[in-house]
Amino acid sequence: MRFIENEILERIGFDFYCDIANNIVKARAEMGWTQKKLAEQSGIKPHRLVGIENVKIRIDLDDLEKLSKVLNRSVDWLLDAELEGGGKECLYLVWSDSSPCLKLYQRATSKRMAFMIYDRKFKECHVAYSSGRERHFVQLVGVPVSTAEIQKKFKKRVTDDLPIEPD
């Protein structure tokens, strides 16, 4: 992983959940399923699915994974995620607008997935956000480095015993 200087932030708020809801509805419609059928197939309670599709409640990564399986779509597609680093795992900083001093590093393939993993951690810690209007920010800070990139920057190793010299 190598540091990347990047000031571009993804803001996670209401629009983020609207994008996900639209993609769920689109995939469900393409399969010709009702909300009830999708709820049965995915194991998500019908009232919860209605809340997710109507953007009344936050969807979590567990529900996204269930939906992606039965809708034959990737979680990234449902998230409308832009894969960075060629789809390889990158390093992101994620934080909320109410706690900008608590920035957490997260490995993921996209900013949106980084937020969903961050959100899962909050759920596992049994804590809630400050309010229903809580907004989050995600910033790319590290990208994968290939073997070829490293080999291009350094001389070839000819022995396993590398010398050490005093300063």
C-alpha cells in the first residue's frame, strides 16, 4: 500500500441511500418480483425491505449481501460503487460530521464499501449515530502497489543476506 495525496471526499448521506434503494428496485423489477417475494427470498422482513426501498431506514451491509445474492448482482453494483485501485483493496479514512476527530482507516474496494464496513463496525459495537441526519465522509488515502512498481524503483536483490552499514 502506498500513500496517495487526495483531497476528494465522498459524502455519505441521504442520496447514498437513495442510490441503493433505486438499484434494489431496478433489480427487483427486472426479475419481475414484488417486495413480498424479494423479502421471502432474501430473508429480510417485509416491513424492513419497504423501509429500505422507501429510504426510511438505513440499509446495512448484511442486508446488502443478502439482496445481492438473490438479485444476482454484486454488492458493488447495488452500492453504485466506483472501484478504485483496479478493483483491488485500497485504504480509506472514514469519519462522521459529528466526530471529525475520530477518523478510522478502512480497507475496501471503493469509498462506498469502506463506509458500509465502517457502519458494520458501529453496529457490532452496539452504538448509534448522533442523529438520523448524520453524514459521513470517505477519503482515499492508500492504493495497492504492484511487484512491478517496487521492482522498477529498487535494484535487483542478488542475495538473501543484505549488508548493513553504519551511518
